Amino acid sequence: MDQDMEAQLYRLTRQLKDLNQAAYRQFTERTQQENDQADFYREIKPFADHMQILIDKWRPLAEKWAAFERPAHLFPVQIKDTYDNLAIVCVTAFQKDTRKRRFYETIKSIDYVLDTMLQATSERHV
């Protein structure tokens, strides 16, 4: 994998990490409030659309990187699952009927994969 692609992967992974944390904050600080109701067209859809654009760029780069680098504690299925989980979390963060424990575990799982990738690529792209 060339350096430009790896640098792009690092940037996208960093952005996804930030969006994952934004979804966590949305859920814990706003969605859990009884009187809070997010506006679909002003908040939920733009957030989900932005996430989808990023994950669609991130996944092929992440899969190529993992095949080339073969990181010890990261497998191709984890990249696919992270892609799927990010697509789900960006919407469930706004839903009041989302189960807390499941949401928190999904956030942790996403963070693990993104942190592993950031750590592996950061030495060359900080």
C-alpha cells in the first residue's frame, strides 16, 4: 500500500473515531433526555449521510491495508463488522428505544478496531 493511500486511511479512521464519539455523546447527552427529540432532516440524516460517505471510502482502504500489513490483532471480518456497526450507530444514537448496553458495546467494538488501526498507522502519519 502506498503512503498516500495509508495517509488517507489514517485521516478517514481518525474522522470515523471522532464521529463514533459524537454518536456516543449524542446518545448519552441528548437521546437519553426525556424531552429531547432530534430533527430527522436537520440532525439525523446529515449525520448518517456524512458517516456513510466516510465509511464507503474507508472500507476498501482498510481492507487493502489489512491484507497488505496483516496486523496481528485485526482480521478482515472486524473491518466488515466495523463498517456495518458504524452504519447502524449513526442512526441508533438518535433513537430513544435503543438498548443502552448494546449501544455501548457496539461503540466499544468500533473504538477497538479504529484505535488498533490508528495505532498501527500513526507511527508514519502523525
